[in-house]
Amino acid sequence: MSKFIYSFSIILFGLSLGYLIQILAKRGRIKLPIDIDALRIRLQRIALLLINPVAVVGAIWVVSLNNAALAALPFVGLFALLTGGAIALGIARMLKMSPQRTGSMYVCGAFTNIGSIGALVCFVFLGEKGFALVLIYKLFEELSYYAIGFPVAKYYSNTAMDERLRDHLKNLIRDPFILVSLSSIIIGGMLNFGGVQRPEFYKTIIAVFVPLMTIMLLASIGLALRFRRVRDYLQECFTLSIIKFFFIPILTVSLAYMIGLGKIDEGLPLKVVMILSCMPVAFTALIPPSIYDLDLDLANSCWFFTTALLVIVLPVLLVLINRV
């Protein structure tokens, strides 16, 4: 239970801190040296380009990578993202939702909070070796969002393919966040396979950097958080929650088990898949509705609702992974 309290406290603190700063700045109670949007971007860049790489290198450095079945882990992660989007799309069509609502339902099903909340939960529940496997699991995350998620969302809007999406697709391989993340994995892997002994103090660095990175990323989300009409979208919220916390985990964990991930390192990769396949809607899911004139209130409501459900989901996950 202490692991649940610790992880949920960090999630709540990060979001609350960002939201509190946003409210105080808007009411003139505090004066920020830069505007909120610039502060949000700066927090994300520091977290992902400075803090995260240090933690990634250290975690990959000591994780066991000598099993070929781990090569399937990124494809399992991609399967979870694509399956979530496909199920959400199918249900939206069954319920005969409008194109705007269908597009928003799709991105909420396909976009999952792996990098901040998922990574934190894996670290707290499974340790730094579990955190290291998160980076492998999410290898195709950005590619699936920009190459598949955004174009599908655009299909359900009345807008043409804009330059921003074209730029994202063209510059995906040059994206500094992706390059730094991949470089960190490669460096950590080289140190791992090279047999270099990791300094003992590195464990303390990771123990500080992973929660700090999560707090900074969630604070950046809190800075842009808008509470809208959640009660008007309860049907969509419940439907999306069943997809996120029932259908996707069952299908993804079953696939991981059949591949043999449960036989590696006392089932550690399978436990990582179990956790990451149960994560809520990613805040990134609010971007396509914003730029393609989809139902932004629906996306915002599903994000808030599924994130709030972590108070129930996390204790259940903790029990389940202790029994695997």
C-alpha cells in the first residue's frame, strides 16, 4: 500500500502544483518570469532532455538484456496503442457518434500515458529494472502518434492536412526528444554489454531523478489543465475507461504471455506490460482535437476521468503484479 500512496502522491502533487501556479498567475497573485506556455515547454525540455537521459542510461546499464524475446517488447507496446485506437473507433461507430466525437474517442483510445505516469508506476512498483523496460516498450510510441494517430484524427475533421502535421512527420527522425531518448538507450546498452560496472551512487541518482522527472512533466500538464464539462460526457468516459482498463490489458498481456515475456527475469517484462497497458489517456490526446476541430471537451473529460480512476486501478495493479 505504501507504494501506491507514494506513486499516487507524486502524480497528484505534480498536477496540483502546475494547476495551482496556473490559477495564481491568472489571478495576479504571483508573477512568473516567463509566460505559462513558455514555462510549460521549458519544464518538458528540462525533464526529457536533461533529467530523463541520465535516468535512462543508468537503468539500461544494469537491466538484463540477454534474452532475444525482449526484442518483441516494443511491438507489444505498439500493439497496445493500435488496439486501443481500433476498439475506441469501433465502439464510436457502433454508438453512431458524430465525426468530431469519433475522432476524439479514437485518440483517447490510442494515446496512452506511458512516459510520465507509466514510467513512475513501473519504477515505484518494480524498481529501476522495470523503469528501464518502459523505454523499450515505448520505442514506437511517437511514431504511432504522428504517423497513424494524427492522420486518423484529421480524417474525422473538416480540416485539411496542415503544415504542422507534415512537419511532424518529416522531422520525426530529427526530433531532439526522440534522438536523446534513443541515444540514452544505446549508451546504456553499450555500457551494459561492455560489462562496465555501474557506480553505486547511480542508484540514488535514479531514485531522485525518476520522481523529479514525473513531477516536472505532470506540472507542465497542470499548467495547461482546463476543467470542462465532465458530467456531460459520462457515457464516453465510462466507455473509454472499459477500453483502457479492461480490453487493452487483457489483449496485450495475453499477447505478451504467449510470446514468453513471463518467463524472463521472474516475469518482470510481463509485469511491465501489465502496468503500461493499464495507463490512462495521455495528455497528448488533447492536441489532435485542438488543431483539427474535434470534440475537445470529450477528450479533456476522458483524460481527467481515466487519470482520476488511477486511485482504483493502481492498488489493483499492485495486487496483480505481486501474484504474477
